[in-house]
Amino acid sequence: MGAEPHIHGGWTPIRNLSDPYVIGLGEFAVAEYDKQTKETLVFHNLLSGMIQELIGATNYQIVLAAENGSGCLRRLDDYRAAVSVLVTLPPYKSLDSFKPTDV
């Protein structure tokens, strides 16, 4: 979803960062990170991404902006997230990594 046709198994850019499915993956990544770390990041938007389609799974590497902090200390920071979606019913998503882009 959100990418041009490509070679099976290779990484290609996500062309449509406004695709609701891809936005949902960004929201999932932030929510899952918050759940795992007790942080309170808030998803803001997608900046870029790559997609890799495999047999039985699709992998996404996305760069996103999220609000961090609260009140007057609130700021936008960029993060890299890796999300895997397994082809099951319903599809199973997992957050494989989530890091600030400056790391």
C-alpha cells in the first residue's frame, strides 16, 4: 500500500504518505512505543518511509514527527520506526524498533 510496484523483497519508497493505512502505522508505532516505555509522545505526521513486501509479511521503515513533552516544553522530535505487518486474519502488527533520528 502507498508504494509503486517493485521487486518482491526489495525496499522501495512509500509514495503516498497521506495514505490512511500508512498514517495508521505511524500512529501505531507511537502508541506502541508509549505503551512499552510509559512515554507520552503524540503522533504528528509522517516524514518519509520505505516498504518491503515479503511472503507472509510487509515491513515498513518510517520516519515520523511526534510531540514530546508537555505545556510550554512541548516540542516536535523526529523518530525512526520499524513496523512489521504479518499476513494473518486480522493482520498482526509489531513495532520492531523506535529511535530518535539523531541516534
